[in-house]
Amino acid sequence: MALQEQLDKAREAVPRSITFLQEVSVKLRKVHWPTRKEATAATVVVVAITVVVAVYLGLVDFVVSQLVHLVLSR
């Protein structure tokens, strides 16, 4: 009995998988894919923000470490 149920579930999975893949295909056609220019511009913005945040965090870390060193050296 259990084997038959497993086979039935497996047989149901194939049409469900096909339906899922068809729906994915429809959704992918609706996606606005960025142009190379848009992707490059977005990448430049992300890299610039990352550099700014890294420099800021580096400065904060340096200042805090200097303050801790100053307090602990007394």
C-alpha cells in the first residue's frame, strides 16, 4: 500500500513540476532586465557606498582603539 502511494505521489510531481516551470517562464518574461549601462551604474554606486562605509568604520575603529589605549595605559 505504501509503495503505491509513493508511486502516485511521484506521478503527481511530474505535472506539478511542469506547471511550476511554465509559471516561472511566464514570470521571467515579465522581469525588467537592466541594460549594461544600468547595471554598471548600480555597481558603481554600490562600490562607492561600500568604500565610504569602510573608510568611516575604519576611522571609528581607529579613534576608539586610540581612546581605549589611552585609558588603559594610565
